[in-house]
Amino acid sequence: METINAAINEQLAEKAFTSQSGIFDEIYAGNAIVDYKRTRVRDHVLKFLAPDSTILELNSGTGEDALFFAQNGHKVHATDISAGMQQQLREKMQRNGVASLVSNELCSYTQLNQLKNKGPYDLIFSNFAGLNCTDELDKVLTFFPDLVKPNGVITLVILPKFCLWETLLVFKGKFRTAFRRFFSSNGTKAHIEGTYFKCWYYNPSFIINRLKNQFDVLGLEGLCTIVPPSYIEGFAEKHPNAYSFLKTKEEKLKFRSPWKYIGDYYIISLRKK
């Protein structure tokens, strides 16, 4: 696969998500598995988040998570590279009466050393694989120690290099999707609103090994390991009994090996030493 300069890839990702920003919420509204994923991530974060915390959110999108945290009394500094997403976020905070609790800044997570509001923060938070849109995650992680308070927490939601559900798609003849994570060292093409950019996959060990001198692991759990990924459209609605059964199974196994490593995502939290 051809190599794309990191800066160019970032520009392409910005263009794609800005193009989608006006319809982003509509696309995912009413998707039961998306709602399930958000609830799982938020429940994970709230276990480690003290009242009245300050949060630095990376790839904040239209502000669904910023809104949730603000409505729960936390202050959020929401960052993104997409001007369109930032505009949607500002409007959403105004509509919901929490603009005083949510600030925003157009900033790439690969340039957090240029962040105007450097905190430090109680939590750095990145949801739903925003950090998979760079092959410079090691660079991003180097910024975290200076941006987090002592005993502060990082929570990241990342796509790993293996997904059980995705691999099973080989039995439906979807070979490219089934094996795309295996052959992703040079990036895998993503396509949004007519724009192509690349994403990469990272196992938990990548993050843990690069932060082990400054952070201890608090929690690691698989997300959509047994519950199907949200791109399997309509599963929860078409098969409600099966969906309920799979949710129960995932709840029991999400912290166990190998299940915590082979979901569509994993959720990882680390505390600063």
C-alpha cells in the first residue's frame, strides 16, 4: 500500500470529518450498538473520575461525550482537527446550556505541545478510535505526562490489530475486511464522504510499553468482542434476544483474556505515577 505523508493524511482526515460533521449525529442516532458502546465507555471512565474534574478530550467530534461529561458537572476542553466538528460541538453546547463548562480548541493531537490550554488535567480522553487515524501514536503519547496532573488518568478507546467479529467475515467472502488489520503496517484505507485517508491499528502493549515509566494500568476491557460491531447494521433490532444474550456474555468476559484483546475496540485507562 502506498505511503502517505502524515501531515497529508491528517489533512485528508480533517476534510472527511468536516464534510460529515453536519450529518454525523444523524448517521448514528438510534443505533442501539452505538448507544451500547457509549454507555460502556462512559461507565468505564466514571469509575476513575472524581467529581468536578477537568478533562482534555482529543478528537471530540460533535461533542456527544463532552456534553455528557459537562452535564455531569465536569469541565471539558474539547479538541479536534475538524473545523466542522468544532462548529457542531459549539452549537450543541449552547443548545444544551453547558457552554460555560466546555471550551474548545482546533488542535491536532500530534501537536499537543502547541495546545493553548495545557491544563494540567485530571483526565485525557479519546473515544472511538480517533487515535487510530495516525501512524504517530508514539509521538502523541509523549505529550501526555505534561498534560496530566499527578494521579491523573488517561482513557483511550482504540482499534486493536485483531478483531474476532471482523475475522469471521471471511465466511461471508469479505476477505479484505476480514484481514485488513493483519496487513496494516502501512495503514489501511478509510473512506468518508468521498475522501480517502488511512488508519492504523495498535494493541494495548503498544500504549502500555511507551507509558510504563510514567503511568500504571488501571483497567483494560474489550468492547464489541462478543456483541457485534455497530457496522453490522440492524443486528440489535433484528435479533433482540440474541443481542441481549451477547451483551450478558460480554459483560462477564470483557476483562478476561483473550476477550479483552480481540474486540472491535478496547478501552484502556492508565494513572500517572
